[in-house]
Amino acid sequence: MDAPHNAPALIEVKNLSISTKTRSLVSNFNLRMQPGDRVGLIGESGSGKSMTASALMGLLPEGVSATGSIHLAGHAGNLVDASDKQWQKIRGKDMTMVFQEPLTALNPLMKVGPQVAEIMTSHKSVPSKSAARSKAVEMLESVKLPDPQRAARAYPHQLSGGQRQRAMLAMALANKPGLLLCDEPTTALDVTVQRQVLDLILESVTELGTGLLFITHDLSVVANVCDRVLVMNNGQVVEEGSTVEVFTNPQHPYTRGLLAASDLNATDEKGRLFTVASAAAYVPPTENEPEPEDLAQLAAVSAEATAGRPVLPLPAGDEPVISVEDLHRRYPVARSTLFGKPSEVHALRGVSFEVAAGQRFGVVGESGSGKSTLLRILAGLDQPTSGSVKVAGNQISGAKERDLIQLRQQLQIVFQDPMGSLDPRMRVRDIIAEPLLAPGQKVDSAKQRKLVAEMLGAVGLPRDAAERFPHQFSGGQRQRISIARALICEPRVLVADEPVSALDVSVRAQVLNLLSDLVDDYQLTLVFVSHDLGVVRHLCDNVVVMNNGQIVESGSTEQIYDNPQHDYTRTLVNSSMSLRNELSLR
Amino acid sequence: MAEEQVLSAKNRRKASPTLIVGAILVAAVVLAALLSFIWTPYNPVQAFPADRLQGSSAAHLMGTDRYGRDVFSGILYGARITLLVGLVAVGIALLIGTPLGILAGMRRGITEEVTMRGADILLAFPALLVAIMFGAVFGASTLTAMLAIGIGSIPGFARVARSGTLQVMSTEYIMAARASSQSSWRIARRHVMPNIIGMVVVQCSVSFAIAVLAEAALSFLGLGTPPPVPSWGRMLQESQQFLGTYPMLAVWPGSAIAIAVLGFTLLGDGLRDRFDPKLNGER
Amino acid sequence: MGIRLLINLVRFVVTYVIATVAVFLFMRAIPGDPAQIALGVNATPELLAKTRAEFGTDRPLLVQYFDWALGLPFGDFGTSYITRQDISPLIIDRVQVSLILVILAMIVALAIAIPFGTYAAVKHRNPSGIVVSGISQIGVAIPNFLAGILLVVVFAVGLGWLPANGWTPPGEDFADFASRVILPVLALASVQGAILTRYVRSAVMEVMSEDYLRTARSKGLGKLESLIKHGLRNASIPVLTVTSVQLAALIIGAVVIERVFVIPGLGSMLLDAVGNRDLLTVQSVVMVLVAITLIINLMVDVLYTVLDPRIRKGA
């Protein structure tokens, strides 16, 4: 399985433990990599994976210390005890790192070219400054930045997210390091860009023979990129092995739970996603199955899942719950030149669709696609420039605040950010009861109390949660509170705005199952906005795909996923990763 | 649910040394002021020409000034003037600046532009300059000093309240509140105010420190509380001609001013550490 | 960039005009008849009328306002009602003295604040860093006139190294100018330096936690090297904001310090005018101080665009 042990290791880490004065963060971490190895380090938030990466770079934050040993090829001695001077020779030359957030990882006041050149001049790997400058442009070209000359002269804010991450990679690879550390390098990127950047990383390290340590929470990304994986939980590696082995035959219950929860193609007999709790019944994917080309099989899995769910009959000629016609929204933008025309952003350009009662309607799009604008208009929080929007019989376009009260009784939202969507200074009771305070609602405090208790029960939170504050809950629990708030005034339509994208994988499945159950129990119409095709596919029966403020394709879920017609949809479908797919494509 | 662990109850951080020292110094000034209402060793305005310019002694803890007035009594009484001016000035700025800031943060567009330009104009008139103008037109008094410092402190409150409001208004819980048709007034009362109150309290403390400094400067220039009522700034000014012979006459009121300012600054810093969500986070 | 500058220029003009209106109304309209003030309560009606005509205060307020406000940009401030002297040459003379004080003080303050603030941030966990922060904390609490008095006690009265007060223009006798300017500048700069030290410290601390500094370290740059090459320019932006605000505070601070050191600057002129109830002079000096503050703000905004490329490219 592993490379023979007599070969010289690229890096060898033994019994690495990291702790603050009061708390242990990582204990007994072991790692041995040969040149050119590609190892994935998987873990959820708080697992200690990023701290491990920092320790390997000798960049632990103040107040955090490490014990154990790190040996790097070409450098004598244990690097855990190395001085900063020794580390300076290693960092950027033998070992480099790409970080999660490419905007903040680049100096905003310095042009991209000099930032790439700096890594070469500081290690004197090029003879002169001008050589470093031209080499920097070469590097920017090698990471396939369009017009590398111009990119070198640009400031980071002038590049897109994907371009910035490419520039980071150019920087990291400039000195041909033996080991590249990537800490969630594609998590902040759009689906289509993620695929391109991953391909680029894979291509580059293969070409240069660079060892890759890839840190992520995303199992499908690891399946795509790495040969070997380490699974971390609570500061400890719970399982290690080849990617195929670990993903097809997990030994540790945590790995199994993680696999089960992140596999959106697999459902239990009731059509629900597996959670960590129900993972025992989960059948891990097997290698080379399903056939990569055989998408029909995937569709079957999905269809099965939908089959368990009662689909409300839609009487022909019945009024749709939401109907949107030729919706436009333009925002004025501050002009940049004195006499130029004031420019504007055309966020929505002629969007039309209908949602029938009881439908689970998915809206898929990347950042800047206009899906958030659409959502704000649906909720009456923004007015369209032109076009018509009817929700449950209420015309939103041109409506006064007073007229929107009716609408908002019918339509409620669950937001993305479990931290930001609950007022930190309010008790959960008051948060959930807030929609009952809308003008026209007459609910006395006893009734209010009863309703809050009911809702807490419905979302699976204990009754005493009502008296507590949001910070006393975990991310998943906060999303439950958010859902309870949305449903307390018994709306007909529930709009969910990326409700699980900020959650850990193991929590995601629970929240999705809850959402699915509640939509059935309360006979809701669900509009689910997401960038994640896997999630939408699991949950929705109809989908529209948005790009550049337009709907490029719409139809039933199977139709869109299995037989995409529009180029953009095809790219999107091909770019999005599922564990099974990536594993079978290996 | 077993798999989701409830985060442990809010781990209240212990009060920082900054906060404690600040609170102690402020308390000392407040106690001195309160004490002056019921007791001072001598009448602070009564002159004893026979006892002029004495050093520290059991009879006169901090000595006497050129008219033979007891310096310690003057310092105690001066604390009262200092706090009075500070309270009224901060009160004016708080009551005018904060609502304006909230309004500017919630009503974008014209309201915001007008309010913030107004704050900009006021910003070009520091408290001391306003006080000088007041002094020129109305003559110097405690009242003009309080009003002038209060007006000069308005922009600070408006800016803090506005930036806090903008932060709150950009959150998803405000979206949620608007999505359930909560009125602006209710959003301001239920969401905005509770969330910016920390920042406003910090601003109160910081402004108080500035007000103490400004009051001292005004009475130093003879534009504050008129004689014979003792104020720290004028005690300092009167000490100037005796610097060669009786430097302690400058040291006592000087220290009193420094202690009061330091107290309010430290208190503000300590409170900021406590309220600042960025510092209070997980890291 | 052009549009931003234009917007700021328009804002500057609007703010300035509103400020002139406010100052005029406050200083001219509220106090009442300048002729009465100049002549006292016992003046005869004939004399009053004659004096009013002489001052031009018999004209409508609006005319008087434009007469005054339109002269300001050209350095024409009118004739004092009390001293009957032309105010303009006096202001131009005095403004130079005050500007010398303020600019020197700001330079010294920054020379103190930048190294010490950076040091306190880099060593914020070491005792030495905490001591620097502590000293700056105490410095903030000391009013500049107290600092001035203490400096006089030590260096003029105690050690006798420097004169306790007075002023000589630099053109006349530079050595004497230097010996007289040191203490007032130090009095202003020590307090200002303490304030700025705290802002520099927090700006550098903020920058030290930024991701791009971690990137710089991961490239193999040393701690200090990465801070100097990547951190300081980023930290300079918030420090610049504070410096502009503090410069305005320094101008007012100089008013007090001129009093302590008996320096014939704008501050002394202003306070003397207040003492004489010479309202037109007060009104004009106040406007000069306000205009200087506004011009500083405008210049700082131009500096921002130079420093920060994100602003340069429009929104």
C-alpha cells in the first residue's frame, strides 16, 4: 500500500502534539510522505487540521506550542525545535502553502507580480530582481491566468477569486518546493472555478513531482485529488489509508458517519439522508460502481429517494403559488469617470418562472448569478425595476410596505449564516416569536408561549431552549431556531437561502432531513436557493439554473442533472463533485 | 440530539486590569466630588492671607495657594465641577448624537448624507473652539463650557452610533425582521439599540475623558467656571507664576486632571475589550 | 479617482460655506450691535450712527455676510471694530507662527509614535511592550498645558537650559528661535505622540493578524521583514485617518500652548480678541482655524487615494 519504508521520506512527522497552555489541540499526529505523494487531511471545523498545517509550516500562533518531531528531506534536525531563522530558509523554498481565502491572503496594496517575485528574491533563487519579475510573469502564465503580463500589474482586488487563487498557486510553486500544503484552497470558490483550480493543482504537482498535503472538509475533493487520506476528529487521526480503501471500507465509526452524511446520493429506506446516528445502515460506495458514464443509475437512486415522498397532486389550471414574469433589477453604480455614463449592474435580466403549490423548487447559481436578488424581491425586501412578481396572490412589484404585510405572512425565509441570522442579544423565545409581532397579528403572550414551545418541538430542540441565547447553541441548532422562526406564522412558502452551506457535513444531513420533513408536515412550498447541486438534487423536484441574472435552463431535477441542455448547466453539472463520482473516476 | 454538542454556557471573561484600574480611578474622582458636598477641610473659597503659600502639613494636606486657600479643599470641590461639566456635556452629546447616528444608519440616502455632513461640519469645530466662541459672545461660565463641550462631542456619538447601526442593519437577523414586517421603530428598539449599546457606553467613557480635558483647558484659559469657584484648570493656571518656588501648586491640580482623564480612558478601553464582538469571538 | 476628488472638493466647499454662515450668525447676529459694544452703553445716538456707518453694520445682515465671507478666501478679513486696525496682516503674521508650532509638533509626534507604537505592537506580550503601552496610556491623560508647565519646571526653572517662554521668528535669529521653540513643540508633541502611539500600536496589531502577513511568513520572510514590507503600508491607512483628526486637535492645542509659553500665534490673538470682545477678529480667526482643518481633511483624502489602490479605481 504505502511506499517502501527504506525510501527517503519527503517529510516525516512523529508524535506531533499541539497545545495551548490549557488545552490540547492535536495529539500524536504521525505522517510520512514520499516525494510526489498526495495526501488528504480530512476533518470538520475544530478537528485540528488547520493547526496541524500551521505547525508543519512552523507558523503556530502565539501561545500555542508543539512537541514531537518533524523531519524534512534535506534538513538536519527536528524542525519542531528549529529557530525562526532555520524555518525562514525552509518556508517558501522547500515547503509552501496555499490558503483558503485568496483575497485576504494577498497584500491588498501590492501588485500581484511583485508578490510572486518576492518569494524568489527572498530566497535568491533567481539571479536578479528583473529575472524574478519575468519569472513571476512566467509563473502566472503557467497557472493559466489569461494575459499574465496584465495580471502581474494588477492589484489583488482587480482579479476574480479564482484568479487570485491561481496567483497564490503561482507564488507557492515558484521555487519548485518539495512539499505543497493546501488549506481548503477551493472552499471559498464557486463550483465551476473550484473544479478548474483543483485540476490545476493536480496537474502542477504531478508535473513538478511536488508532494501535496491537502487539508479539507470536503470528502469528494479528497477523492478527486489524493491517493492517501488521514481522517482527523477532535485533534486525533482516527483513520488512515489509501483513499479508495478508506472511502469504500471505513473502519472507524467517525469515518463511516462522515461518509454517510456527506453522501447525498445515498438515502435510507425512508428516503432520508444518512446522519452520523444512522450511519450503521449506510453502504459505502464501492470502487468503479456506478459506472462513470452510466448516469442513468444515479438518476435511479435519486428517483428512488423521491419516490418515498408524497407528491401533492397539482390540479390542472390551479393558480401557481409564485409566478414571476419578466423580472428585471438594475442597480446604479457610482460612476468611475467624470463624464462617463453612470453605469449600473443588471442583476436580473428578464427572469420568468412559476412555482406550483407543494413544489420543492430549487434555484441554482454561482455567486453573482442574481439568485440573492431574486430572493430579496420574493420576500418583498427589494423592489424589481420592472416585471411582475406574484406570491400567494399578492403582487409585490410596486407594492407599498403596508401591502407587503399580507405577503410576508405567506412567505418566510431561512437564512444562510447560522451566526448572523439570530440577534445575539435576544432570547430564543423572542427570536422565534418575532413574526407574530407583525402588524395585524393578534396573539396574546400565553398563545405565543404555546406556539414557541410547539415550534421548538417540531424542529427537535428541547423546551428550555426558549430561555437561552443564540450563542449557547451550535451552528446546526441555530439553523433549527431559524427554521422555527420561519414556520411559526404558518406560511405557505418557505424560502431557504443556502441554509446548510455554512454547516459541517455531519450536521448538514440532519438539517436537510428536518427541512424535508417539515415541508411535508406543514404542506409547504419550498424554494431552495443554493450553489450546491448535490443538495438541490437531493431535496428538490424542480430546478432553475441561473447565470448572469438569467435563467438559462429549467425543468425537473432529473432532466437538468441527467440531460443538461445549456452549456452553462453542463459545465456546472460536470464541475460539481459527488463522492461516488469522484471515487469511480479515479 | 446526541451528535450536536451544545456549546458551553457563555464563558464570561474576567474583568481586565485595565477595566479595574479605570473603575477605581473614576470611583476616586466621584468619591472626592461626593465628599465635597458634605465635608471639605476648609471652605475652598475662603482665603487665609496669613497662611499663604504653605507646603504640605497636617493642617493643609496639600498646602495653600497665594491667597491662603486650602488646596486640598479646592481639589475636592474641583472634582464636582469636573464631573458636572462632563456629565452634562456627555449627556447632550449622547442624547443628540446617538439618535442622529441611528437615523443615519437606518435611513440611507439623503438623511444619511445630511446627518453625516452635519457631523463633518461640527467636526471642524472642536469643543475648545466652540467654547471660545461661546465665551466671546456670552461671556465665560460653567454653562457655556458644558454646552460647548457637549456640542463638540456630538459628532463622535453620531459616528459611533451610525457605524454600529450599519453593522447591525447588514445582518441577516435584520433581513429576517424586515421579512416579518417589523416596523423601523421596532427594529431600532428591539435589534439596533441593544446591539450598539456597548459601543455607545464605550463612547460615553471616552467622551467623558475628552470633556474633562476640555474643561480643564477652558478654565486654564479663563473661559470656564469663573472665580472664585475652584476648578482644577484655573488652579493650574494660577500656579504658573510660582513654578520656580512652589511647583507643588501645579502638581496637585495637574495630577487630579491626569487621574480623572486616565480613569475614564482606561474605563473606556476596558469596556471596549468587553463589548467588542471581534475580540470577544472564539479566537 | 477624479470623481472622488471632485466629490470631496464639492463637499469641502459646501462644508466651508455652511461653516461661514454658522460662524457669522453666531458671532455677528447674536451679540447685537458692534458699534454699541465698541462704544459702550453711554454712547450718543449720533456717534452710534456714525460708527455704524463707519463699520458698515448699518447695512442689511445679508450684505454684511457676503462682504465678510467673500473677502475671506482672498485674505481680506476686514477692520477690527475695537482696535480699528486691519485684521488681515495680523492674521497672516500669526498664522505662520502657529503653523510652525503645529507642523513641527506633528513631525516630532509621528517620530515618537511610529517606532514606539510598532514596538509596542510587536512586543505586546513582552514586559517591554507593555511598559511602552502603559507610558503612552498615561501620556494620553496629561493635558498639553500641564505637559508644558512640567517641561518649564524641569528644563527652564530647574535646569535653566532653555528659556521658559517668548518667541523669536526663525528668520531673525535662528538659534534663539530654536531654543524657544523646543519646549512648546515638545509639550504639544509628547502628548500627541502618546495618543498616536496607541493608534499605531492598534493598527499594527490589526495588520499582524491579517492573512497576507501569514502569507509573507510562509514565503520565508522573517517576522520583522514581513511586517516592514507588507504590514506598515497597510497600517498607515488607519493611522493617516487618525493623524488628520489629531492635526485638527493639535491646532486647537496650540491655542492653549501659546498661552502657556507666551507665543504670539493665532491662539494668543484669538484669546486676546475674546478678552477685548473684538468679535470680528474672533470670527475671522475661528474661520481661519476651521478652514485649515477642512483643508487638512481634503489633503488626507488625496493621500488615501495615493496609498490605497482599492480607492483609486472608483467604487
